[in-house]
Amino acid sequence: MTNKIEQLVIATVGFFWAFLMWFSTAAFSPSIGEFYGLTTGQLALLASSAIWLAPPGRVLAGWAADRIGAHNVFAIILAYSGIMSIASSFAASYNVLFVERLIVASAGISFVVGIQHVAQWFDEHEIGTAEGLYAGTGNAGAGVGALLLPRLYKTNFSDAFLHLGIGALLIAIVYKWRGEPARDIETAQTAKQNASLGDTLFVWTRYAAIGLMLAYAMSFGLEIAMNSWLPSYYTRGFRGALGNLGFTGTAAIQTAAGTFAAVQSFNASLFRPFSGYMSDLWQRKGWTPYPFLSKTQNYSPRVHWLMTALILITLTMIALTLIGLAGILPASVVVLAIFGVTVSFGTGGVFAIVPVLFKDRPGTASGFIGGISTSGGIVYPLVFGYMPNIHLGYVTVALVFFVPFILFYVWAMRYKGDPREHGIGSAHRWLSDDSKPTPPLGGDD
């Protein structure tokens, strides 16, 4: 008989493999760069391209999960990305490879599908931990790829792409076979009925949703940017230090750079369940330390926990620049490890709030918040790659992007009443169907 643990496992395995495929290109970026003679700017563009399809793709995938069921959507994503990964292993030119890997990278849109799937099976008091386990374990796919793929395949990226594609097709079959959309028919039907254009526009225009989207842009958007960028960063920014450690030649430097990059990815993944647990803990304890954030919502402690994460992310970004300018490779890796933990606090914190705030529209909200935010993964690597000093990108992103994002988050989450009442247009304007009410969240829900 189907149960919530089985559905959590299916979603987690599917997302792990999707994430592994998503950033498998980054794991081989030094090899691809040498093979095709790419410049640093071109490597930054390749890193950025991994996220190009994520913003619109996640929005569409989240809506589709509400409409036709997460198990169907996830299987489709794994199937087409797997086929394209197989095709990319036979690419005849760099232009063909670039386009095919761009499509393979869209496997990352599956994240919001799994978020919706898990939210349809778990209760509110355990949602933070469940979503953290799903997303954290799945995100580890990037770290596994950075750490193991260069060791297993050396510079032979074609074989890696072939085998990853075959694996995706097999998992797609299992997901379609064993996956179920929700714990009961009523839950599935509610999500389906709330997938209209009006429901979608209602979510997109809420200030709280926009604030959470920006918070996710500076946590997960940053995480995927770093997954794409870090192998190139350590290869180009610490080439002398790597040479002093005995890493010479493309294969050796790629392996070392991938190992350092995996530090961030593994911590961002492994601590995400802990972040979900901390959000649940702050919720149970009622901790609300920030006077400029609302304390009146029944989920307010989760909002305060996320604020802590956003502050820590900004501070560690500044620290990465300072250590990089000092040229101290060991210290950079240590700060990177801490940075990965702070990122996990942000990613886990956001999606401990989203299913609670928009529980009648989990896919639509997850698609918007988890989709548009990935634009950061496009923009940040370009900032990193085109700075006159490769180490200055981190502090630039922190000051130019993150400080304003935090200020908007505070502004959006300051209301004492239901934050969904505040946005561009009223709830009545967008939700004209009285059969689809949006209940207040100020008290017991």
C-alpha cells in the first residue's frame, strides 16, 4: 500500500538524479573548456546556461503538478532530460553540445514538482523536516557529481552523459509506476481546482511570495550559481596554490577543483534537513527575535528563522571575497564549508514556509518562488566571471543584490494581518470564484 515515506523516497531519488544531471556539465567544465578552447568568459556563460530554462520551466512545472499530478510531471521531466543527455554524449560540435546540455539542465525544474508532491503527503507540523529531507538529499546530487564524476570518468564527459541519461529513463519508469499525487483524492482535487489563471496571478502578486522568492534567490539561486561556477573559480583563482599542492594538468586540477566545489554543495545539501528541523523547532518554541518582523502569524517563528539565514549568507559571501583576495586556499575551503551551511539554512527555511502560507496552491507557489528565484543562478556566475578580479564577485553580489533583497523581505513580512491580503490587487480581484476561498492565517488554520 502506498504511504508517505515511499512517496518521499521516490521524490528524493528522482530529484537526486535530476540534480546530478543538472550539474554534470559543471563537473567537467575544465575538460570541456580545454577540449573546445573556451575562455574564462565562455566558461562563465556555460555555467550560467545551466539555469536559463529553470525560471519559466519551474513556473510551468509547479502549475502542472497541481493540475495533472506530480508523479506524471516528474516522470516526463526525467524521461526527456534523460533522452537529451544520451544525445549529448554523441554531440558533433560545441554548439550542438551547448544546446543539448541546456535542455538536460532543465531537469532542475523537477524541484518544485517534488516540493508539491511531498507537501501533498505530510502534515503542517512536520513539513519543514520532510521538505528538508527531500530537497537536501536531492541537492546532494550536485556534490556527488562534482566529487565523483571526474574521478570515475576522468576527462571523458561523453560517457558520463550517456550513463546519466540511461539512469534517468529507468527512474522515470519507477516514478510513473509507484508515484501517487496525494494522500487522498480531496487533497489532489483541491490543488487541481486552484490551478486557474486567477489563482496563479494571485500568488504571483503577493508581496510575501515575492519576498520569499527573493530569499530563495539569495539561497538556492546562489547555491546553483556556485555549483556551476566553483570548479572554474578554483581552477582559475587558485591555479598557483593548486600547483603547489601537486595538482598539475587538466585532469588533476579538475579533480581538485571539483572536490573543493563539492564542499559547498554537500553542506548546502546535508544541512538542509537540519534547517527544516530548525524551522519546525523555532515554530514549536515560538522564537521571534526580530522586532521589525511580524510576530502575529501562526507561522511567524519560521519567518524569523529565515531572516537569520539571510543575514548569515550575506556575511559569508563577504568573507569569501576577503579570503580569496588574501590567496589562502585552505581558509577559502573552510569558509566555503561554512557558506554551504548558511545557504542550507536559507533554502530549508523558505520551503518550510511556502507550503504553509499557500497550502491550497502548493505547486503554483512552489513554481513561482522556486522558479523565478533561479534567475540568480544565471546572473551571479556572469558577475563572478566578468569582474576584473575573480575574487570580487562575491562581495559585489552581496552588496548589490542581497542587501536590497533582505530589505524587501522585511518590508513584505512586517504585516500583522494575513500577508496574502497585501499585494498588487486584492484577493477578491484574482479569486473571483467563491468556491475557492483563501482562509486567514492569523490564527489557527
